[in-house]
Amino acid sequence: MKEKFFLVNMNLKLTTEAGAGIYENAVTFNITSSPLTLTYKPASVRVEKDQAYVSGAPILKGSPEGLTYKIKSISPETSTISIDEQTGIITLAANNGLEIDNSYNVSVTATNQYGSKDFDNTFVINIVAFINPITQLQYANQEKIQSVAFEFGPEEVDGDELTYSFIDLDSRLADKLNIDGVTGVISAKKGNSIETGTYTITVQAKNDKSEKTSTFTLTIAANPNYFTYIRYGNNLGLTPEENYADQFDYDKKAILLAEKLTPKTDIPNGRPVKWEVKILNTTALSGTTISETGELSFSENKWNSNYGVSVLFVTATVGSGEEAISKTIPVFIRQNKDKNGIFVKYTPFAVKMNPSKGGMIAAPVVTLNGTTVTDYTTYLMDYRRDFYYYSFIENHVDGIQSVNGSFMNGLWTTYYKAIGKTPNYSARAPMSYYDNAQNLSQPLGYISNKDLSVTINPGKWKDSEGVYANGVFIGRMSFVTDGKQADLANDGTTKNQIFPLAIWFDESF
């Protein structure tokens, strides 16, 4: 099946350099499939006898490519209800003659280039004798706390079949403050980034007979626990440090064991802070601890024989209860240890990447016994196995591609379906240059055979629901120095296995 895309907005827990939280309409994602769900909001309406009615556009989950709509059936039958084939908007004609107290169930067929699906009784029109106009609408002034979830509705309202919307909403509230078009409930999610201050908000409620507006104030008070960043910096000379993932490399274990990494943060003075560290992908950092001030220390550990990059997740939680603020960042450690005389040095070695946009990671410097390698006809390298992923969002399961239900497992499934083959969860193909040399837009990413730069293809790193990666990827690379591509598959014997690069995925980059 050839991959096609459409855009959907959703709420999502994200973790960026600024930390973790649930953000309203934070993600625009792509879905590829035949029609999956079709929803009208509202799904059932009351219409006064002989009055016209026009629905809103439906919400479709599935690809928009070649999308059309048609009415499958109306029960009881009537010719006065129609649908726009392109938009899915349903119209009831004026002077329709439909009887009071009758309900008309509309079933819709949606078709795109991948197939068709019937959605039975997806929209209902109820004919009534009278629709009450709206005569009053009142929202009370509100006081809320920074970054804390909230919701509230109108205190006084009348009228039937109302729809609600903001009027000239302050641009500072765009995509942060939401209104339910049917109930009028206004909400913001936990972790929202609405700035402190007082905002004037106007809401309009209307039906076919009348409309009313209500203007009120929303005051966002400072959260005493609020902070925006944790940074450990880097020892690679990369500036400005806030533009680079926190990353440190060490030539010897003794240097690492003597290290103390101290965070910079804007956590308010005097607030209670709980620091936590999670050791993820290697035993090389098994002895890592974190102090009450967020200082990272390293104790005796296994200096990884397959030199490479390790990652820690550091979390700071300030305060408690609903006003608590918690942020998590990755900290990357690289062991500068050669493998069979080969050292592959990417700088930076932890690279921020927007998975929807993709991008290219600059070529590394490769040395063999201290001499720079320039001949890439004899030095070959490819992603091979052990593709680890560590997620910041709860609905993506950590683990390598063979772990059933993991995020990587889903990516492997999607890749093989796209090329019409049975998924092989032990195979390298979704990340291999050599398996995709004839079509390099096909894999999730690959190492160039020209200079060993790494390309991440756009739009590939997402789950079956279209939610993009928000986490860290570290994959095993294998190399040969004899120019024999076939020998890359023998890395289990040659032990030419390395983990020189980490990719930090986040749509905010």
C-alpha cells in the first residue's frame, strides 16, 4: 500500500528541552488508511418543522486522498436530506414537509483511494415543533493557576441547539484555550503554557433564530512551582548550550567516575524539588546517582565493550498536588573507546530531530588506529540490529523492534506493509542503506555510503494512530574495513558493532 497523509490535531503529552506536559492541539499528524471513523459533532440535532439545517463538516480518521461522501440510506426515506460529496456536510432543505416528532437516521459511506466504509446512523435529524431562541448567556470571571488544568462552562444560558465559539480570541491563547462547540465548556490541559496575566474573552452562542455574546476575564495567577528548563550543557564546545542536547564524552572510565554534572535551571528558590534519574540503555552507567540538588555522579560500572552512547532521563518535580510542575530531559554520555582500532566520531553525537520533517546528520570523523579514514569504498558502515527506543510519552512502549507492542515494532510493521512483505522483526531493512539503495525514501533512515552522514526520512517515525516519536533512538551500527558489503552481515563474528549516535525526536524542534 502506498503511503499517503492527512493532517489531524490532537492533544499530547510532550517532553522537550523545556520539559514535559500535556499540550492542547500540540501535534499535527498523518494517518494512512481507508476510512476508519466518521463523526459529526453534534451527531444528533433538533430542527424546527420546515426549517433548513446545515451540519458541520464531519471528522474523518483515514486518508483524505480521493475522499468522497455519499448517503447510503435515510430512515425513514426522504429526498429532502442531501450530502456534499466533497465536504460531507449534510443539508436539510427548507419547507421540507417532514413531520413533527419524526427522527431521520442518516447513514453515510466514505470512500478514499484505499477503500470505502459505511457509517450507519452516524447523523440524526429530529423534527420538533419549536426551537427556543437564546435570550441569555453569561460566563463568570475566572481565576486559574499557571500550568494547571481547568474547565468551566456558562453559568446562565438558554435556547436550543446552540453552538459556541470564541470571538476574536487573544492570539496568546490560540491553541492553548479550547471551547466545546456543543456545550460551551472552556478548558485548558495540564502543562498548558498560558502566560500569567488577565485576558478578556468573548464567547458567542447562537442557533438559527438568534445569538448572544458574553464577555468575561480569565486571570492566570503565577504558579509558585513553575519553571521552564533543566540544562546540564555539554563538554563538546557546542554553543549556545540551550540549542544542543545535554551530552558529554569521556576518553577513560576514570574521568567519568570523577565527574560531577550540575544542572542549570530556573526552578524558583526555596521550592521543594524531587530529583530522579532513570538509567536506560546500558550497564555502562549503572552506578549513576542524583543528589538533592540534581547533581549527577557516576560510580563503578562496566565500560561498554561496544563503545558508544548511553542515555539517562533526569526528572525534576517541583511542589506537589495539582500545582506540581514536572519536567524530564535526556542526558547523553559517550565513551570514546575504539572498536578494533576504529573510532567513529559524530559531533554532536546526540542530535535533535523533528520526526515529521526529518533531516540529515553531518558526517562523522572516522579514524583507524589514529589515522583519519577517507576511503569509503573500503570502509563501509550500516545500521544493523538492536534498535532501541526510549519514549517520553506514555502511549509509546520502549524497547527494540522485536518487542511486541513497542513503538519500534510498529515502525517495522509499517515499513514491511508499505513494501508488500511480511514483517521481519529481526531484520535491519527499515534502517539499512544497502537494503533500500534503489529507493532511499523507503526506509525510516539510513547511513550514506558516500560519507556516513545519516538521513532520517520525514513522516516515517509515527505509530499506527499517526502520533509522532517523542523520545530517544539509539541503533547499532556495523562496519567493515575490507570494502566487502557481505561482511557487514557477519558482525556477530567480527564484533565490529558500535553505537556512536543518538537521535532525540521531538516535533517542537
